[in-house]
Amino acid sequence: MQTDIARLLLLYTGGTIGMMPSERGYTPVSGYLERQLEAMPQFHDKTMPRLTTPPSRFGKRIRYDVLEYAHPIDSAYMDVQDWVQIAHLIEQHYDAYDAFVILHGTDTMAYTASALSFMLEDLAKTVILTGSQIPLSQSSNDAIENLLGAMTLAGHYEIPEVCLFFRGHLYRGNRTQKVDAAGLQAFDSGNLPPLATTGTHIQVDWDLIRSVPRKPFRVQTITNRDVAAVRIFPGIRADALANFLKPPIQGLVLETYGSGNFPANRLDLMEVLRLATERGVVIVNCTQCHKGMVNSDYAAGSALYDVGVISGSDMTPEATLTKLAYLLSQDLPTDEIKQQMQRSLRGERSEPQNQTRFSFRERAFLDSVARTISSIASSDDKVHLERTLYPVLLCAASEIGDLEGIQRMLDDGADINARDYNGRTPLHVAAAAGQAHTVQLLLQHGASPLVADRSGRTPIDEAHLHQHPDVIALFK
Ligand code: ASN
């Protein structure tokens, strides 16, 4: 296997991971982290002139530079200007590196991840935030595992999103919340499964990962800090709520009970909300619960919409607050901000599903699309449709082992080595899914086991990675 090198920028902003004990408790120490990494064989191969990891089992090394905040901070000190600074650092170094890992304290990591996800527009590279609950300076820690996991994912996979990696799970950053003050499983993403998990092997859920944008990357900074969040509690005073909504506040995250319920019988509170929305304040209803979404199932919740509050669906308060700040930082009319708040911009909220959704995994769906293509008479349209759809359909059919469907598409002239948007061929997909009969069929029809996908992996690598001995045997 040839050794190739991924270039990674490791940005250290602070947090427990690089802290040392002091008289007043743990505190970040400048320069410590880089010195420490240089001395650790997992993070630096001493035969290499610059910070470089040893080759991974895919034969890839990660060469990285550590860029440290002038004064690394506890993430409780993070402010809007820090988010902007991080976004600008990524922008400055965007072309020089393949991926970015940001070391950050856990306390406000979910806020920074959410804010960055909005500010980094049309991001085409992997950005992963991580940190730890126990400092690297302690002999037993979660720092090594988290940092190594984040670097491995960033160095091997092209995941064009702002992610957060912790304790073996890669999450979409704007879906995360800190859920444990001291436990090592400190983060969770209540409304979206992890994008990837690491363990004996790495499992990436490509169906969840956003596709690479077509437009060039740019940074749109957050400059507006006229936003607030208020957690409703029984007995809340109307003037307390009114204080949260006073000018210059322009956006409020209203954290309500359960599926978006509010004490709607309290006319004093309802009046405060109505007056604020009439003034143009954007008030978004979010649940206090870690899982689930707001809806109009109860009268106690739907009354809010009558006074101009909008639904935050299943967004976290962290994502809602930073999204409000991001939208308010642009010169947009209030109606446009409200519309965008109710749409997914970076996968931070689930799209409404009032229509029946067809899954690419359903045989009947694949079959009907493939049949429609093959029945088209005009040759120009047909060639165009085939080129666009067959690679995706073939990959989908290979994942579920739909031999008949694959055969029909091949008979109809589909290219067996065509790639989907991740550069993966049907053979990659079948090998990863352990579909031995499909692998056999594809090989018989001349599929190549040696083509590399966008992350540099061949179908043979996939079979090894996902440990499918029957598929490995076929390749041999
Ligand atoms: N107070 C620390 C921070 O957020 C907590 C941590 O990183 N585990 O910076």
C-alpha cells in the first residue's frame, strides 16, 4: 500500500485537554500540548521531520501543524469574537490543509460547533471539534482517544461538515449538547444519530452526511449579539420575560416544556410575547427536552403561534441561538429571517416530512425509477438521465443486494464502474455492506476492485474495514 499524507491543521483554543493543575485548579498552559504530542508515538513518528503520525492501517499518515491561541482559554470564556476568530483562521488556512481539528473546552463546545456550522458557508472540508474531560497531562485520560479519533476521521474521510467528536462518536456539531458535566460520554445528539462511530472499525453513515457544496467556501461572520434564551418555569413572572425581550434584543429562544408547551392560560405572558413579535423580535419555540421536537399537538403549545412565535422543530437551543445571531448579522428582512429559521440551513433541523418519503433502499422504488429510465424513447434525455441516475441507483441496489435490479440496469447499459457523489462504485458499496452475492455478480461483470473513492479507499479496503471474510475471499 502506498503511503499518502493528509494535511491537517490542529487548532488549540484551550479547554481541559491541554490543562495542567495549578493552585487555583486546572488551567490551560501555552506550548504544553504541542510538546506533549511530539513526544507521543501515536501522534508523532520520530523518523519524520515534522509532526506526522505513523501510517494508519489504510497506509495514510497525517501531517499536522499545531496552531495555538495566544492565550488558551477555558471554554467558559468563549465569546462571539472567538467564534469569529476561529472561522477566520480556518478561512486563512483553508487551501493549505485538507481538514481541520479544533481542540476546545467541552463546556461551550456545542455552541461553538453550532456557530461555526452557520458561519462556514459552503464548507467542502472536514472540520471536527473535540476536547476531553480529563487533561492529557493526567496518566489516565480521554484526551488521547478523542484527539486520535478526531484526527483519524479528519485525515481519512471527506465529511464536509462542522462535526464534534467525543468518546467514539462523530456528531453533526449543530445537533449536539453537553449532557454530562464529568462523565466521559459528555455529548449527545438527541435528534440525529451519529454521523460515524469508531471502534474496532470505523462506521460512517454516508446517508446522513451532507453532500459537497458546489459554491466556493466563504465565511459569513456573526456580528449581532442581540439574542437571548429563556427557559420557561412554573410561576415565571411576566416582567422577567419582558426583560429578556427588551430592546436591543432582536431574537429569543423560548425554551418550553415537552413538545413545545407553554402556560398559555397566563394572559400576561402571552401579551408580552405578542407585543415583542409585533415589534419584530423573532421568537423561536424550542423544547427543554434533549430529545424530540416542538409541535402543535397541545393547545398549550399552538397558542404560541397565534402571538407570532415560530417553531424551532427539533433544533437544539444552542443551534437556535447561534442561527438567530447568524441570520440577524445579515441585512435580512424579518420575514426572511423567520423563513430561514424554519428551514434547515446546515442540517440543524429535520425537514418537515408531510409527504411520503421514498427511500433509495426500497427495491420497489429503485425498480420503478430504473424501469422508467429504460422506457424513455428520446435518446438524448435517456443518455442524460442514465448518466445522472444509474450510478446512484446501482450503488443503492448494491447495498441491499438487489441482484435482479442490478442485472436489469446492467442489461440496459448502466456503467458498472460509475461513481456516486462520494466517488464510490457499486463494488465499494456491496463490499462494505457484506453483500457477497452482489460482489460476485459485479466482479463477473468486470467491476474493478482497485478503484479508490474520495477518501482513497478501494472495494478491497472496504471488505477488510468492515470485516466481511466471505467478500475478502471473493477478492482473493
Ligand atoms: N471547563 C472546561 C472547558 O470547557 C471543561 C472541559 O473542557 N472538560 O474548557
